[in-house]
Amino acid sequence: MMFLAIGVVFALWGLSVAAEDEVKELKGDAGCLSCAFKGEGCTAAVKIGDDVLALKASEKADDATKKLIASFKNASKTTKVAVKGVVKGKAVIADSVAKVEEKKD
């Protein structure tokens, strides 16, 4: 009976971990952590709401996504982006990143 209870706990814990790894579409502004967002370290970052997170390519990301993410390093101006990825700690691990066109009146 005790092993059954332990198994249920591990199964539920596994579900909660899987929920954290869910790929989501996030919209925000991408740029350099240091140059655009006044953070520490020169790396690609994305601001989503009030949070500034490092922006990294996942293993699934294609070359265009990797190049776009690399272009944000040293970028003092931000670019509106849509990111499909997973938030892990203080980073977004992106499967894809695309620039979002701003509507002009």
C-alpha cells in the first residue's frame, strides 16, 4: 500500500513538471540584456510584461531562429517578437522566434 502511495506522489509530481515545460506563444520586446534593458551581461533577452528573461534557442530551433536570437546581442533598440518556447527559471528556451510587424495608423 505504501508503494502505491509513493507511486501516486511521483506520478503527480511528473505531471506538474510536464506542465512547466509546456510550449507557449509569448509576445514581447527582444534586445540585448545589457544595452536595451540595463541588465548585467551582454546576451539576447526578451521583456515579457515586467519580466526580462534571457532568450536562448532550443535544440529544435532552426537556423533562422538561432540567427535572429544572435542578432539581439548588442542591440540597444528593441524589436517586437512572438516567441514559441518554454520559460525555465530566468530564461525563455525558444523553438521559434519571429518579428512582429507594428501596425501604423
